[in-house]
Amino acid sequence: MALGKAKSRQIAMSMVSIFLLHCVHHQVPTTVTRDPAALDADNKVQRYAFEQCTSESRLYLEDQILRMPEVYYRSHQNEWTQRIPMSCFQFAQKNYGGAFAQCADEDAKPTTNARRPCMTEIYVTLAYNAYHDVMDCFSLDPKDYFLQIMIESGFHINAINRTGFDAGMAQFTANGIKKVLENNQVQRVRNHLFSSSRPSCSRISSIMGDFDIESHAVKNRCAMIATPQNPYRSMFFYFLHRMSDQIVLSDMLSEISDLNGVMSERLKKHLTYLAYNRGLTGTKRILKGYIESRRVVGHQIVPEDFDLEKNLSAIKKILRMDSDKRDQLRSAKRIKNLSFAEYAVIHGATYVSDMAAANQMVRRYLGDQCGGL
């Protein structure tokens, strides 16, 4: 059995590499001509101002960024086929409430008492470029992934989880890093990027640097934070991880008969969000638990049961008002009306509620220009 699982995983990793190479190989024209009038109209609608700081305690990344080639922190907006407004990034950065790390270089041990970095033009532009270059290189829609990076790191290059040491813009864990490094897929895809004619692919492959497998250790977690390798390395690894999860999850869902005809591409995307946070095994456990809870009450699962926002505010309010309710609900055998999101929250997988809350907040202030669920 163990050998079978290992073989399946190896096949999935190979499929990821083939898929990503396909995305890079089939190029659209490298230069996208945009109507200057349309670009001016964008700027009028999407005005933003960069932060000005005088405190050195918030400007600690400036010198590091300025030592990078200028191409990484100057605008490339008319090169990309799709983009979201920079104001989306600024909104995410301003509303991020996590911790920040300082790293002298990629081999250093991160310190976790740093202040929020000053959101200057070069800082925001570097993060913005890394995100969109990966999107453009692999022919992905930047709206599809905005919410997840927003709740993971707020698009901050040096975000860190003080407890688990999840690090960088993609908040990589040790297991996440190990997964991406399997079967040499990083180097295989990176080598192919060198042959791409897209400037975005070239910028990714040129800046990432070599990656030591020992960098998954906490003491070396700066490998996912430090410039100049990051945030490009962090974003590149994130999408290798996501594509791997997407392929394995799709195969897993096809084997669950209760979900036949239920899973749309949109719902699969939602489950891939959860898999990034809980892992594929944890996601499968929650799915199977939910399916069993529906069998007990004789409910045939329909697509609406997987709406992440269905009844979610009600269940969160109940759990907030009375913490004992969680144990009661968790042990209850027959709850007739229960969405997947409610079941996940009751069983401690609050990531789905975080995604839904972020979606509501972004739509309230910025509409649908950034992306959503």
C-alpha cells in the first residue's frame, strides 16, 4: 500500500511538471500593446499613494531591495496579459495583522520582532511584480489567487508565523517546502523557464537562486523571506504546491461516489484553498466526515452544500457566543441542515471561514476588481 501511494504521488508530481511546462511553452505574444487612453483611465479609477516613512525601524527592507536589479521593482504593468489593481495589494498589506521577520540573508535565522515594513513604492511594486510575473509566466488569472495570499501574508515579503514559522509571502511550512522539492520538479521547471521568451519567466528564473533542501528547517526559514531570492522564490514555490494539490485533489474527488456531479471547477478551487492550509490528508478527512454526516440524516449532497458562505455567519456567531457549543455540535450525530463550511468550522478548520470573511471585506471596499471566491 505504501509503495502504491508513493508511486501515485510520483506520477502526480510528474504531471505537475508537465502541466507547468505546457503553460510556459505555449506562449502568447510577449509584448502586450495597451491603449494609453485605457491605461490612463485605469489610473484615474485606481489611484493609490505609497507610504512615506521616516523611522528606520520600518525602512529596514529598503536597502536590500535597492541592491536588487532595478527590473524587479519598476513597473511592468503593460507586459502582462491580466492584472489586478495595485490598490488591491495595498489594501491587503494595510489589513494584515500578523508578525514580521528580519533576515540578513537567506542563510540567516529569522528574527520575529520586526515592525510592519514601510509600504513604499519599491516595496509594494516588488511584491506586485513577483505575483503577476508568476501569473503571467504560467498563464494564470491573478484574480483566482488574490484572496489566499491576502489571508496568508497580506502580500508582505517578510510575514512570519511566530508559532509554526510559516514564512514569506506564501507562508511556507517545512512540509510544504519538502513537498515542492520532491522529484526535482523545481529545477526541472526552472530550467525550462530559461528557454521561455516571456520576460516574466526570465525574471523568475534569474532571481530565485539555488535552493538547499535543508532550508526547510526553522533555523533556515529565511530562505523563503530574504531578498533578492524572494518574493519570487516564495511565489514560484506556492504555485508548484498549488498545482500539485489541484491534480491530486481532482483524482481524489473522482473516487468519492457521493460527490459525482457535485464538484464544479469553482468548488474544486475552494477545496484546493483548504488543502493548502490543512494538507491533502486533512482535507480528505474533513470531506469524508462531512459525507458521513450527510448519510446519517439521509441527505443527498448537492453543489449548494459546498457554498463557503452558506450559513457561515450564523455558525460563527453561535461558536463565538458559547464556546461549549463546539463540543456539542462536534459530538452531535444528526444535524440535518449543515453545509460543508459549517462542518469544517465546527471541526476546527476555520480557514474556509477566513476565506469567506476576506471575500466579503474585499468586495465591500473594492468591489470585484481584486478577485473573489
